[in-house]
Amino acid sequence: MNRRNHPALTSGAIPSIIGNGLHNETPILQVLGYKNLQGDNNDRYRILISDGKYSYAYGMLATQLNHLIVDGQLENFTIIRVKKFVVNKVATKATAGKDQKKIIILLDVEPIVPGSEVGEKIGNPQTLNDVGEVTEEAAAKPAPLGNVNNYNMGSKSAPPNNTGGYGQPTEKSDIITHPIVSLTPYQNKWTVKVRIINKSDIRTWSNSRGEGKLFSIDMMDETGEIRATAFNAECDKFYHMIEIGKIFYISQAQLKAANKQYSSMRNDYEMSFNQNTTVIPCHDDTSDIPSITFNFVPIDQLPSLDKDSVIDVIGVVKSANDVRVIVSKTTNKELRMREVQMVDSTNTVVNLTLWGKMGEEFDASSQPVVALKGVKLSDFGGRSLGTVSSTVVQINPDMNEAHKLRGWYDNGGSSSVVSSISASRGTGSGGSGGSYKTFAEAKFENLGSKDKPEYYSVKAMVAMINKERALYMACPSDECNKKVIDQNNGLYRCEKCQREFQEFKWRMMLSVNIADATDQQWVTCFQETAETLLGKSADEVGRLKDSDNNEFQKIFEEATFKWYIFRLRVKMETYNDESRLKTNVYEVKEINYKEHNERLIREMKEMAASE
């Protein structure tokens, strides 16, 4: 390609950019080289740029544009149009009392002419130093050619922006801000202006070193995103102050390498709040701070992605299970979760598990459109999705993708024949899955005959409760519920703990016969589910057993002939060479007839569509 056909470079643009004299313009520059400053997870690239008259070695490519390097779109000699940039001033020991080093961060770049077509450096640009001046030494020294190998731009351990300082003013206020993309642990002073895109619940911990609490926030500006965590005193100080969607100035937090096991943020670093951290609400014009952005993956493409990928997905909630409580095998703590089924316009369904408060508060009754950012892909039961602490969930968001999906679903999508990439809700194990069935259906499908326990839900009535062995005296230790032996001397012995106690606690284990229109089943209710059925605590029932037999009997009489939604766990167990089906009540709750009827209507529509 003849040079005369090249778009003309914007001569003198770089000094104007550095001096903040170039506004609302899109200068045309040339890439003369780049250097990879490798991080722990995300690479960062410094760019040698030229406007034909001057060259500058202190450009930096925003991390969201790294694909331009990887794809070869910014090869040497490429002509680019710079649509958006920001200049960051960095103070160093060498510049103390002098002008500060200036970094041009390229936020939006459009390659115009490939370097292979240009084939040469345009003009004879003079090299500018790190404050944008042409020195005598620089003027006498020829500018480096666009060769990555001879482009010496510093080291990974100490890149030129790895020193403390403040960024240039980016708004009308007097607060000087620093782009997220330029933050590193080597800096001492900085302030970022960020939008909060997610905030976790307060979580607690207890171990050999003590106990405490924490919460985390995810935030972004126009250059990148980062996570911050506040512990104990800072947790109390900032939790109620920080709101999702609002803009804040944050400074004096500790920066450290990000733990990618717990964060899906596209940043090598994360913040930890301390006693010196300041958080100030921003009330100025915030149009330069973007709202949360999504990169949605169609549901039918999920099987082709790697397990544990963290992705963005949007879909309509086709159906939902009730909230369930499971016990973590690692922490032995109770966890609450709700499983929903999402469908999109590819007519593909995937199971989504919402954990914690997110699942408890989720309302599926109106079949909302749900957009999820940072949800984790699992290979459990085919392909399924699960929220993590950093997942952002938006219900019926005001975006084009959501409006199109709503229109598709309401105008025929709801009755379309769909395929699922997740296991059937009735074939789950370990506490997951569990569709609604009748007792007759459960027996016909021979549920519980497999090696692992199976789960299902049923709408049933309490027909009979066996009162004879409903209560037992249990060990008062927090971690032990074993039956104690009354030694008739005022002491109670626990064989498991090998201790004697002066007191015990009542615990319940009810044998209950429940029935629906098709059949009946004897089930076992342990402490929590038994208390729900009787409407009394184990201590209350135990006291009445010893003091007022009439009231004791009345409790069981009033609990019968009432309807509930039971979630059952079934498994074949062998005892003394005899196999029998063991059915335990995993959860019991009163019937929400509105949700129950809506579920029946949805199931009838699905059955009609599949015929």
C-alpha cells in the first residue's frame, strides 16, 4: 500500500494529549511497538505510539483491549484511531518536586490500517520523555523502531506505573482520581472513582485464630474492575453506607494479589479495607462511569464451554423449586438454596442454583427474565449453573436483550418444545434435584432403589403421628445429639462423649404417616421438621409430656389432617440382611396455593406442548 494512501497521522497529537489540550477528538496514531508486562492472571501491554512528529513510550493499553494484541490487530506499524483515553500522572522519587511522569491509557482503539500493509514507520518522530518533553538527549537520539525485542520498557517487578501517586482530575471536583487499570501494590497514595456493581451479605467465620465477619464489593470504572473486602470494624463502618449502583471515591486500601479461587474479577489485584480507608459518596456528574456490562452466552452453547467457566447468561425462569436447606460436608453448616430452570430463545433449558439470601428472596411467580453476571458453569448432571459470592443477579433488567427475550417468551416461546442440558430435577442426588410427584408416581419410578439417595416433593396430608417414641433425652453438647442414659442419681451419661451431665435436652424424632390422593407413606421427621409439624419446640413438648398429658395429646391431635408440601429423601437401606425403603422428611412447609396452582398450570402447559 502506498504511503500516500495512508490516513494522515494527527501530527502533534501526543503533546496535546499529555498536556490535556486534546478534547472530544479521535487522533490517528501509529503503533511502533509494545511490551508485555505479565501479571499473575491478566497481561498488561505498554504501547510505543507515534503521531508522525513525536513518539511516546509511556502508553498503556486498557486490559479489556488485550485481545487486539493477542489477535495481531496491533502489530508493529499499525495505524489506529484513538477513540477514548485518559492521562494518569505518577509521582516517583526521581520526580519529587518536579513534573510527574505521565501515562497515556488507551481505553478505546480502532485499528485502521494493518501494520503489514503499512510496512514502515511514518515520519521521523522525536522521542518525548516521561513528562512529554523533547530533551536534547532525546532529540539527538533516534527513536526506537517498532520491534518488540529491542523495545526496552521495564520489567515485571517494577513497571513505570508501579509507584505511588495520584491520577489527574477527571471531573469538576477537586478530588484527583486514579484509573483502576493502573493500580498495583507498589503504590502508596491513590483514589479511585468507582461504581459499585455488587455487594455480598455479611459473612462470619470462626476458627482457631478467632472469629470475625466480612463483606465484599465489586466495583468498576471506565478502565477496569476490582474487588474489595472489609473485615470486622470496617465491615460495621461501611456495610450500610455502600450501595449497589452508586458512585464512590475510595482511597487508602491495601492492594494485594487477587485470590482467583474466590473472585471472578478481571484484575490481578484486590483491595482490603483497613482503618485508614476512606469511602466518600460522589454526587458530581458520573456519566463517565459505566454501568455494569454483560457478555451473554446463549444457553445452547454452554455444553461446549469448560467446566468451572465463569460466564454471563440471560434467560426466562420457566419453573422453580422451593428453598431447601442442605448441610455442607466441609463446614457442617446449613446452606439455603433454590433451584430454578431457565430457558432462552435457543429453546434450551438449564438448571440454575441460587445460594443463600439470593435464593431465599427470589420470586419466580411471574416467570421473570433474569440476567446473571459471573455465574459458574458446572458439569453436575450434564450442565448446570450456580451463583457464587461475586455473581450479579438482575431481575427484569431494562436492556434490549431482556426486552427481546420477554417478547419471545410471551409470544410463543413459553409453549415451544425445549431440550434440557441439565439432569432431570427428579434424578438429583446429594440434596439437589427433586421434582413434584405423587406417591404412586414415586413408587412406579422405584425412587430410592439407586446407590445414592433421591429426592422428590409431594403435597400430602398428615394422617397419623406415632406418639410413643416421639421424644428422647439427648446430650446437651452442641455438637452431639445422641441419646443419654438416665442414671437415676441426677446425672445423665452420654456414651459418645464419655461424659456425665446434670441436665439433658429434649429432641424429637417423629414417625408420621402422610397421604395424598394416590397412596400413603410412613416417613421420619427429625428435630426441625418435627417442630414445624407440631408447631411447638421439643422443649415445650417434653415439659408437657411430664406435666400435662392432656395438653401433650392435644398437640398431636391438632397436627393431624393438615396439608403441607413435603420434600422427601428416599434410599434403600439394608439392616440384618433385610432391605427396606427409608423415607426421611428433608423439609416441610405450608402450602402457598398461589405458587402451587401456578406450578400446576405450567406443568399442564408443558404436558400439552409435548404431546
